[in-house]
Amino acid sequence: MAKVKTSQRLLQAALECFAEKGYYATTVEEICNRANANIAAVNYHFGDKHRLYERVWEYACELAERDYPLELPDHLESARAGVTHFVRNMLKQIFDDTPSGSFPRLMFQELSLPSPILPQLLERHLLQRRKLLFQLLRNWLREKGLDEESKPCLLDLLHYSIVSQVVMINIHRRAMRRATAMDHELRQQMEALMARTEGIENQWMLRELSTEKSEQVVTVLVDHIVGMVEAYLEKLKEGRAR
């Protein structure tokens, strides 16, 4: 078996540490220990912690694009299928605890306690996703015979509807995963609170969100998110949307 280069071990270790603890709580010493590398290795290979963090984000995006591409495959039969593909692969990342699912974990940490590079992260990585989703939504509007100017800020409203739900699912999953490590009584209290908030019938989903990824849960969530958008577009087409 080929020996893994020190720089790659550091990158993989840093990805794990930053995704688990965020930028500020992660130390260079911790990364080097996890990578079984000399304490000076980060400076030698990446310059400093700041630049290593930038490279970790690039690496996380590379993994996500490889395993969960948001760009459309050629065989999709409709504009709705394009939006569904986008939402499904966003959610599948959230339920993937391997390095390929690091992007939403890093984003959770970044939004919880922003690092100095948050502005460039938004511009470099999130803006591209926003542009892609806007184009998918434009395609869907055209397919429905609707004009994006038919309602003020229509694309923004549809975009926020989708992304806000994906973000909350990510936050919810991280919170429930942390609760797994808490004492049993506190975990029961959290689940009871969630049940009162979201309905008893959703308890099975709450359990799934706190455990390993579930294709069933992803499918339910995708159908819900995309279905809400479709229902709104139908109302808009009929002139009943506010």
C-alpha cells in the first residue's frame, strides 16, 4: 500500500477537526497529532492555520462535487427533476458522515462561530450554489408557463424557501447528534420538545435525524421541500398566490 503523503494526512486530519470543532476551537497541535506529523508540518506544507483552513474548504467542496454533484446530469426529463436533484444531493451530504459529507458540517461550524474567511467562503462557494439554484428555478418557471417577474422577488422567495429548510435540517441533525453523546435524560427532554414543536407523528424522523443517514428520510424531506415549491407555483399560475 502506498504511503500517504504528510500533506494529505494533514489535510484529512484538519478536515475532521474543523468539521468537529470549528476554526477557533481547533489547534494546529491537535491536527498534527491526529495526522501523526511534526508540529511544524502545517507551516511547512500550508503556511499557517488560516491557509490550511482555506484549503480544507476547497477539499470539502471537491469531495462534495465528486460524490454529490449539484450540476445536472444529462438524462433529467424535466425542470422539476432538476430542482429535485439539487435538493436531494444537498440533503444526502447532510446525512453522510464520511469526508464526502464534510461541507454541511463545516458550514454548521462556520455559521455558529464565523471565521475570518467567511466573506470569501460565501462568495467563492455559496454564491455558485445560489446561481445554480436560481437557474434551475427559472427553468421550472418557464416549464410552468410563468414569468419570474410575475411576482416581486419571486426567485428569491423560492430560493429562501428551499435553502432555509435545508439549513435547518442540517442544524437539527447536528444538534441531535450532539444530544446522542449527552446523558439519557437530557436527550429525552430534547426529543419531547421536538415532538411538541413538530408533531408526534414525526418522532420516527427525529430519531433518523440523530442516527445514521437514511435514504427513506432523505426521500421524505425532498418530496416535502420540492412539493411545497410546486404547490406554490400552481397557486401562482391559478392567480391564488399572495
